[in-house]
Amino acid sequence: MAKMLFLPLLILLLIPFECESFSAENPTDRRLLVLVDDLAIRSSHSLFFKFFESRGYVLEYRLADDPKLALQRYGHYLYDGLVIFSPSVQRFGGSLDQAAVLDFVDAGHDLILAADSYASDLIRGIASECGVDFDEDPDAVVIDHVGYAVSEIDGEHTLIAADDFIQSDVILGEKKIEAPVLFRGIGHSVNPASTLVLKVLSASPSAYSASPKAKLSTPSITGSTIALVSVVQARNNARMLISGSLDLFSNRFLRSGVVKAGSLNKHEKSGNEQFVTEISKWVFHERGHLKAVNVTHHRVAELAEPAMYRINDDLEYSIEIYEWSGSSWKPYVADDVQVQFYMMSPYVLKSLSTDLKGLYFTSFKVPDVYGVFQFKVEYQRLGYTSLSLSKQIPVRPFRHNEYERFIPAAFPYYGASFSTMAGFFIFTIVYLYNK
């Protein structure tokens, strides 16, 4: 009986440790759940999965309709990240559904979602909730009669050689991707006004989305508006990768050579391997993850942080910002970090100087307005996690005994008063004693 009570207690104690591998001090996801339609994908996409394992990730493969499927237990998430390679699944198994996946992202976890021409309404629904809309035509695929990859078996030009990448070193790495990326699948559109969704790989201006077997009508999306691969960074800094091609990650595409139509350059290896490796590093926070620590402020020539400031005080403000490199924290260097001294609106807006070692600092004079202010740092930069910091501090006016005895600005009034008294005295003498 004692053993039966001990086992559930042990499970309850171990689950929190298993779920807390994602932390502020070690932001890289480590335990990933991979959902597949068929376990054969584990072999056909083994190179992509090995990239994760070589970087220290633990992958658990499950069928998407497994009746025992669950993302959390006893209120704790069992995984740090989710990879959905099951585009045709109509319904997840167990307690997993669209709402559970979105709750997983809302909790700050990351997601990779790959679709294809057989994408189900479930997969489309998840993508739509993340700000990505796949072509509504279920038979539509991306076709490009100009920018296709030369192939002996693809006469419909649905095998695309895409090379229109986002210009961001933090998302795709500092090394330029020289070879085109092979893509076969469905296109999607994103809201150009959204700052959360970014097109990482776009189609060429000659591409369009339509069914290759149906009579051509007006395509719903065309040209560079077709996104092939997009990423999303939510306001809670959770990251998502949404691809319209499952083959993009396959061993065949990763190993294949590529020749783009109209080009004389023959690449022995496509850019798929470099592309999926670099972008997966970004999605799972191996790059572009910032943290801010040691926020301090004090009066000039003092070290202690005061409980309040007085109007016109001279103060100094500093903050340390670091970037996660995948294994350790390194100083983040930029010239666009700003601090606001804020009450209803910014009274002071200052750019912070840096010592190139992670420390940002500035000094300014407290405005001649009293009230409850905030030091605010709102930092958003393409590809990096956002920083939102605020620290409240009251500002008081001068006390009655802190004003200057004589205010220089009032000297003309002093002079006018004394001159009036002197004139009145002289007038009185003259009036009284003048015969």
C-alpha cells in the first residue's frame, strides 16, 4: 500500500522539473514533441531531426491521432516546443485540439507547422489563428513558369526554386544562403500591416497559386504576395514557423542539387539544409533572444536609489542587455535603445549610450513637473524578442524651505519695488519741506 502511494507522489514531484527546462536563464527549448501522420516521416525527414539532436534537443515522436496524446499534465506542460508534421490530420488524438495548441503558444512555447496540398481544416485553422491564411482553394499549389527548378519529372512547374529571403541576419544567420530553396506545396498570405508576422521566404513575381489540373481562372494570390514560409513572434515572445511545404524539410530536398530555370549556375546542394537549420535556431530561441537585468537609477554623484526625486534633479539611468547565443549570454550591442521618463506621455526621451559590454546608460534632468513618473524601455527590433520594462518613481516639488532666497528672474521686480519706495520717500520730503 505504501508503494502504491509513493509512486504517484514521485510522479508529481518529477513533472515540474521536466517542464521547467525553458527558463529565463536558459531560454532555448530542449524537449520537443513531434506529431506526424505516419512514422515513416521520422525516416524521410531524419536529417532535419538530427540537426536538433546534435544541438542537444530531446525529441519525442507521436502519431497525431494517438489517443493518449497530451501536452500537459497536472497543470504543467510536458514539452517546450511543438513540431506538427501532420498536414492531413483531421483531428488530433487525446486531449489535444486546436485550442490546446493555441494555449500552448499563449503560454510562451514555440511551434513549427508544416502543411502541403493535403492540408486539413484543422491545420489551416491553426495557421489562420497565427495570422497566416493558406489559399482557400484546397487543390491550389504554388506554380511558377519562370522561377521553377529544372526537373525531369515536374512538367507542371510546381517545384519552385525560391531565393527571395528576408534580409535579417538574426533570423537566417550571418552567412548568406547562396543556393535556392526547393519548395513544393501551397502558398499563403499575411497581413502586410501586421508587425508580428514576417515573410521569410517569398515567391517570385511570376508565381501564382492555382490548381495545376483545373482550368485557369483568376488566382486568389499572385506574385511576391505569396508567402512560402513565414514566422510569427507573438507579443509574449513565443515564436512560430509556418511552411506551406512539408517536403521543404525532407532528406530528398536537403540533399538534392538545384538548377533554377534560366540560370547557368548549378548548385550541387540546395539551400534547404542551411535554411531550415538557421531558421529553426531562431524559432527555438537559439538566436535573437534578449534579456534586460540590473536596471538602476540614482541622482548624479550618488549611488543609492532614492524613494522619490525632486523636480530639476540631475539623475543617471542604466540597464544591462544580453543576447542568448544558444549556449551562453553575450552582451547585446546596438545604438537604438531608448528610455522614456513617462507620465501620461513622455516628458523625456533619451537614447542610451553603451560600453559595448552590455551596459546602457544615460543622464538627464528631471522635468519641472511633479507627479508619478515611470522609467520605460520599450524595445522592438526585427528578429529579436521585445523588451518592455517600467519602473515607477514619484517626483515632488520643492519644499517651502528649498527655494532660493532671492530668485534671479525676479530681480527686475525687486528693483521696481525699491525704486517705488525710494521715489515715494523723495516725493514726501519735497512735498513737506518745499516752500
